Amino acid sequence: MNLPTDFITRTKLLLGGEWEAFAEALESASPVSIRINDSKEGKLSYPKVPWSDSGYYLAQRPQFTFDPLFHAGCYYVQEASSMFIEQAFRQYADGDVRVLDLCAAPGGKSTLIVGLMNGNSLLVSNEVIRSRANILSENITKWGKPNTVVTNNDPSRIGKLHGYFDFILVDAPCSGEGMFRKDEGAIQEWSVDNVRLCKERQQRILADIWPALKTDGLLLYSTCTYNTEENEENVQWICEELGAEALPIETKAEWGISPSFREDIPAYRFFPHKTKGEGFFCALLRKTNTEEVSHKRKKDKGRMSKNIIPVECKMYVKDNELFTFCPKNDVWFAFPIRLYDDLSLIKSQLNVISEGICLGEVKGKDFIPNQSLALSTGLNTEAFTTCEIDWKMAVAYLRKEPLFLEGQPKGYILLTYRRMPVGFVKNIGNRANNLYPQEWRIRSAFAPTEEVRII
Ligand code: SAM
């Protein structure tokens, strides 16, 4: 690996006698790990990621694209070190919480956190870059948790929700030193100047979002880089300039996690020669300064709507008495009723990309069910005719090819693969129209001959 000379000099100073082992680890292959969606899947028999209840290592990288259960949101392919944020959340977050994942695309940490939250808690998953916000929304939809809103806003805009959030995750854009092994591009973009620019940008992001955290609320700051400027120095800056204390997270010695480079600042570091994963840094902070709380809310349009949801559509959702149903033009959404006021507030202040369960669209006398409903953990499968398909047909479905379903009635049919919902078709007799979202379809022309099974 052709590392920048300045990076070598600086990192040798940090690591001292560990440099040789570190440099050697950078030459080895990246471990492959997945995290299962425990609302959809049970435990697996693969080796565990020690700091995550649902993380597993795979022996090699399979072709995830051709596993229908990957598209069904049964698991997420996530680098193992970053799963450590689970410990911070488990050890400190409690009860019903409002959580913001500020820099969330493509969705690794959001899908992890929402799995740890109870159903009365709300996750706002935000991404500032629009194209990335769409990818985030796709991954959140596949994960299927109804208590989630995806937004596309600059941190300064969300910062106006004064004192609103109990827990904020800032997985900051950084110089990416911890990704050198996985991503050649990160090496090309690295420079001492860029480290400085990243540090300044991180401070801007943190200052902008800080007012949205309530007093005593928690902020988890993380990066995938090694230098102290973007890590310990920023944690110190948060404590001194914004008003916070850094909190210890319990770890086990056998996990191989390294301590902070500053004795006075509790923080957690992952190095590839010590832990099975990529480079990662995180610190948990509790806000100590007080802020004025003010939430301006526009009139609640959803609840005032005169539109009436087609009666059978409520049946599409399990425990539908726990949901409120609201339209946007002809498209209907379901959202947990206990979080509805929160949703109204967020919609009045932020640019929302997706929310809760998108049920589908009314077209004349027809109601076209949406993919979000098929993949939601709130789906009532009994409300639909289901048809179990094999792997070949599931891949054809995910490529958005028309299908032929033998012996099935006409109308909307929920397809399942290994008993897991993958999406809807409209069976019109001689063929079934494929309702899989065009922008999600498998584009690769490659066709493996054997079934890809990971879980
Ligand atoms: N948390 C994500 C996950 O686990 O999948 C990875 C996030 S990545 C490290 C950082 C994200 O910050 C990127 O999606 C990037 O687009 C976003 N970003 C870039 N500039 C930003 C800014 N000025 N404010 C907020 N987010 C920004």
C-alpha cells in the first residue's frame, strides 16, 4: 500500500512501537461483516462481532447483490468496528428517546440504532447530500422500522429544533485514514491540509447541531480516522466550547479496543492490528450547558385532512390502532400514533424525504401497495395473497422483469422468498406486473448460476 509520507510520519509518532504491526495489518484483507435485522431474522451461527449482539463475521465477501434477503432488509453489510456505537447506546440511552443521526447515509448506524430503540422512540435519520439521502431512504425503508423519518437538511437547519433531541449521533465526514485498506480513493485524497479542513468542518457541524440537543442529552461523536486533530482535539473542543463532559463506555479487555491518546478524555479507538475491523474513533458526550427550548409548529395538515383512507388499507398494517393514517395527495402513509406530534413538528421545520410506512397510492378504484409496506415490520401479511417464489424468480423480480405466476388469482400479490416478503406484483392472468421500484432494481448484467445464501 502506497501511504502518503506525511501520514506515515504522523501516525508513527502516535503509535510508537505499534507502527510495524499496524502497517502490516493494512496490507491484509479487510474483514467482512454483517449485522442482522433482528425484527426479521434470528441468530446466526457465524463468528460474532464481540461488541454487537447482531454483528457477525463472514469468511469471505459473497455477492450480496444476488441474495434476495439482502434486498429484503434482513441484514446490513457493515464494517465491524463501527458497530461499537451499540455499546454507547445500550449503556446510556433509556426509555422513550428522540434520536437524530445527523450524517446518516448510507444508513449503517441508523439501522443499528433504530434496532436498539423501543417502538415509542423516534429516529430522525438525516443526510445533507440529496443523492445520498435517497440511498439512505432506500436502506431505511428496507430495514422496515415505522418509527423513522428520513430528512435532507443542513445541520444548521436542524439546529433550530432547540433542545429537541435526547441523543444525537454525529458520524462526521472525515479524512478517512481508517478506510485506507478498503478504499484506495481515501489515500489519494489525504493530505495534512485536508485533515485541517476536515477538523474545521467537523467543528462547524457540531456547533450547528448543538442547540438541538437537550441539556443532559447525549452526543456520540465518531470518525473513521486516526489523527488526534479530528478526534481527541475535537472532543476537547466540544467540552470546552460547547459545554459537555465525555463519558466512559464499558469495554472488555479481550475486545482489543485502544484507549484515547489523551488520558483526560475517555474515547475509544479501533486499529486493524488489534481489532477485527477498520479504523474507527468514538466518544460519548453529555451536554452540560442549558439552552432555551422553543418549538414552532405549523398547523397539522395530516390530521385535518378530509381524505378518507380506503377502509381495507388499514388492515394492511398489524396493530393498526397504534398508527395514524395520513395522505400526501393520493399516497397514504402510516405512522405510530404516539409519535404523530413529533412527525408534525419535523415536517413543519425540515425537508422530509420519507416517513413511517408508505402504504401505497389510490388510483381510481385501485389501491397500489408500495414497496415500503412490503418490507415494513408493520406489514400484516394476512391482508394479502402471498406467493412463495424460488431464488431464480426472486432475482428476476429484483431485476424488475415481468413474471409469470402459475395458479395465482388476479390482483395484488405479495411475493415471499424463504418466507420473507420481497415485494408486490399485480397479477393480470397471462403475466404479473412487477411493482419493484425502478430505481432499486439490480442493474448488474451478471447472472450467477448458483443460489447465493448468506443467512
Ligand atoms: N453514518 C453513516 C453510516 O454509518 O452509514 C456514514 C456517514 S459518512 C462517515 C459521513 C456523511 O456526512 C456522508 O454521508 C456525507 O455526505 C455527510 N456530510 C458531508 N458533509 C457534511 C456536512 N457539511 N454536514 C453534514 N453532513 C455532511
